[in-house]
Amino acid sequence: MKIKKINGFVRFLTNNSTIAITLAPFGIYVQDKYLTDKITVNHEIIHWKQQMEMLILPFYLWYAIEWLIKLYIYGNEAYYCISFERESYTNQDNLKYLGIRKHYSWIKYIFKNFKHNET
């Protein structure tokens, strides 16, 4: 896993609307001013772990399907309701989380009730 500055391709891919994104197997891309932000980097490393345990392609498929389902249920809040995002947002402040994280920890967030203030 490499942490890199967001380049032109990633800006195009995200419509220049993100501060960081994990694109396994290529690496984690972060805007310059967030490269030293430990919380942002921790959030993205959690995503890296999720993508590796899901063998990358199934992660992207699951993410997209879950987002479509949550879009129907929660509308504009769908992104924050995705189990992968919920795990990352819930634990991004805990810089020791990756040391204690169990494989497939994101599963417990699939059906857990969503509250916007939770993230």
C-alpha cells in the first residue's frame, strides 16, 4: 500500500470532490494538505484492509450494490450508510484500531440502525 498525492486522473475520476480515496491495488490517494492528517489516513487504511480482505473486485461490487440499496432507503445519506464507510468513520479517530481490528469487521454495520450523527 502506498499513500500518494491525488493526481489528475484521480481528480477526474472523483470529479475533484474528494480529499482522499483508496483505489486498491494502486494505493491511497490524498490531497496534499491532508497527507499528514492521521485521521484521514487512518480512515483510508481501514478501507485498504477492507479491500484486501474482500480481494478487491468483490469489494467494489459489494460497495456499489450496497450503495444502490441504501440510496433507495436513505437517499442523500446513502454514502454514510454503507457498511464499509460506517466502519471507517466510526473508527478513524482510533489510531490503534488497525492493530485490534478483526477481519470482516464491516459486516456488523450492514444492518445496524443508521443515525446521521453516528458518523
